[in-house]
Amino acid sequence: MEQLEPFREDTRSWLEENCPAGMRTPMTRDDDVCWGGRKFSYQSNEQKLWLDRMAAKGWTVPQWPKEYGGAGLSRSENKMLQQEMSRLGCRAPLTSFGIMMLAPAMMKYANEAQKREHLPKIARGEIRWCQGYSEPGAGSDLASLQTSAVDKGDHYLVNGSKIWTSYADLADWIFCLVRTNPKAPKRDGISFLLFDMTSEGVSTAPIQLLSGASPFCQTFFDDVKVPKENLVSELNKGWTVAKHLLQHERNMAAAMGRSGSGKKKPIEQVALETLGEVDGKLADAVLRQKLARFHIREQAFTLTMQRVGDEMKAGADPGPASSVLKYCGSETNKERQELNLAIRGMDSLGWEGEVFDEGRVARSWLRSKANSIEGGTSEIQLNIIAKRVLGLPMNS
Ligand SMILES: Cc1cc2nc3c(=O)[nH]c(=O)nc-3n(C[C@H](O)[C@H](O)[C@H](O)COP(=O)(O)OP(=O)(O)OC[C@H]3O[C@@H](n4cnc5c(N)ncnc54)[C@H](O)[C@@H]3O)c2cc1C
């Protein structure tokens, strides 16, 4: 690391010069997250400026190769960059399904022309992606999906419907699983297609969550023409691509369980600020014990995430262990939200009005209930752990 000290110096001074003041404050609201894309409403000029400056350096995806919009940084350099960003309190310039889910699958399975076409636009936050996997009759049993893509010579004709498509109404492109061989066994007749959401025949209808927010849609495809060059990997080999992407999705979802991640204040701090302390301790002994138990679990989980994250940066595939992280991460976040409610008492159930911060606590609590459904349910993760991690005998 000593040899890298000049890099640290350069990074520090660049960040000090280029990170706008408003991008050095903690993110406290969903709107603070920059998702990019053609339809994104930037919260401020500073948010856009920060994205553009970081993208120009290749630092929205620091370890990606330069030809795909990254900076080609080594693991150690990236670690230094992250350290320097957190020292200054810099916000993440860009968060996207493109970076976290699609790109790892493209890096492995897309051809060179596809990588050069799509990855730089993801890195610069120009194109926002959504995930077209689940269908009304195919969620946990994803391989039963029915959306069809029929070979029409120079293009595929796509018909069908996807459901729970997060941010489909805000996304520019979709990565989509389609059935290309209805006669083959379920998993052998699926392909992985990319297409523009502005293509003729694509429409979306928002669906409301329990929390009152509407972050996802049902998505309809009615004779959508998709150029053949948008097929990733081989025809009918989409299941392999889909599974690889899912492992990255599960790791992304698992991050919600980490302590101090994103916009979350440590729960112990919330307890002390809300309930006060007596002799340096929380007065409520039962709550104190619950918080201590939670804190230990959260720390153990955070360290495991770090270890797996380091292994992945070193080139290891996350494999089925990503199901362990997804399961623990979503259950941890649900428990955190339950504790948050217990600490704040009845006031936390306020739903509207400034005094209740427009129901932020209650809405986050309700939103967390979806954590053990999105990205594959907890039951399905436990099945995968039993079968692929522990090697237990299973019926299917
Ligand atoms: C907030 C949110 C965002 C989402 N975003 C997206 C997205 O962007 N794109 C996308 O494609 N999908 C998305 N999804 C869909 C998500 O992947 C599915 O909801 C999930 O895979 C479960 O499928 P399902 O809803 O059809 O439930 P089902 O599969 O019908 O499951 C119903 C219940 O049965 C249980 N179950 C089913 N099979 C088994 C089994 N074999 N063993 C034990 N229990 C079983 C499940 O655990 C669950 O409790 C999102 C979901 C949510 C909640």
C-alpha cells in the first residue's frame, strides 16, 4: 500500500476540489440516491455535476476496464478511493441495476460489441435498466415463465407480461427473460434479451406497495420487435446468464442488512437519542438486551459481507453462498425496522403530516416486509442453502 501513497494524495486532492459541498452530506432520503437514466429528475445541479465528474474519471465503476467506462483501478487503489470518499463524506455518485446486476452478467456472457455498446452508458448513468424476470405465474418458479420471443428472421417478436418490474416506468432499457423454445424442458428454452423500453408495444402500469409507494409495475409486451443482436449469450442458454445475474442481485439485496449502510443511522444511536440514557445505559432492560443481540448479529453479518465482497473483488464467483447473504441481510433489515418501531413507540405509526415526517418510520417498516420477497423469497433462499451449500437431499 505504501507504493500507492501518491495515488492516495492525488485522489484526496481531486475529491477535495471536485466533490460539491452538497454531495458531502449524508443521504437521508430516497431522493438523495442518484439512479441516472434519461428520465431521472436530479435533486440539484450538484448531484448531476458530481455524477458527471465521477463518470469522466471512470470512478462510478472504478474497477471496470477503461474501454467500458471504468478507471481500471486495482483492488488496492479502489479501496483507497473508497477510504478517501468516506473520509470526506462523499455520496455514491450513481446507484443502478445496470452496475449491480446487469454488468456482472454482461462482463461474463455478452459479446464484445454488446459490452462496448451498453457498459459505458451504464457507467456514465445515461441509461437506466430494469429487470424483466417475474411473471404473474412465474416468481419463485421462474423457469415457468411464458413471455415468448419468436424468431422472425432479422428480429424476435416478443409477447407477454412481466410483473413486479421495479422502476419499469423510469427505466430506459430492460433485461428480459423470454421463452424461445416452448418444446424444450423449462430451463432449456429460455433466452436473455435486452431491449429499449421505448420500443413500440412496450407499456407499464404502476402497482402500489403496502408502504404507499409505487416503485414497481406490471409490464406488457405486445408484438415488440427486438433486433437479433440484442440476444446475450446463445439462444436458449439464457438460464445460465439469469442465474449468474441473480447471484449478484442477491448480494446487492443482502447489503440492506449491513450496519450503517446507505441512509441508515445505527439503531443503538436511534435508541439513545429517542429514549435517553441512565448511568450511560438505556433504561429499558428488555430493549437493551434485544438491541445487544441485534448488534452482535448485525456485526457478524457485516463482517461476513465484507469477506465475501473481498473475495469477489479478487475474482471469486459469489456462488450459492449469495443465498446465505440474501437471507441474513433481509431478515436483519426486517429486525432492524421492528426495533426502530419499538424504540419510537406509538408515534412511529403516524402516517401523514409534517410532525410524523410523512410517515417515514412506518413506511420504511412496511417496505422492509418486501425484503424477504424481492430478489427471491427467504423460503427459496433456504431451499438453495439446503441443497447447494449444505448438500442436503431434496425432492426436486
Ligand atoms: C419490492 C419488490 C421488488 C421486486 N422487483 C422485481 C424486479 O425488478 N423484477 C422482477 O422480475 N421481479 C421483481 N420482484 C418479484 C420477486 O422476485 C418475486 O415476488 C419473488 O421471486 C416471489 O415470487 P412470487 O411473488 O410469484 O411468489 P410465489 O413464488 O408465488 O411465492 C408465494 C409464497 O410461496 C413460497 N414458495 C414458493 N415456492 C416455494 C418452494 N419451492 N418452497 C418453499 N416455499 C415456496 C414463497 O416463499 C412465498 O412465501 C420484486 C418483488 C418485490 C416484493
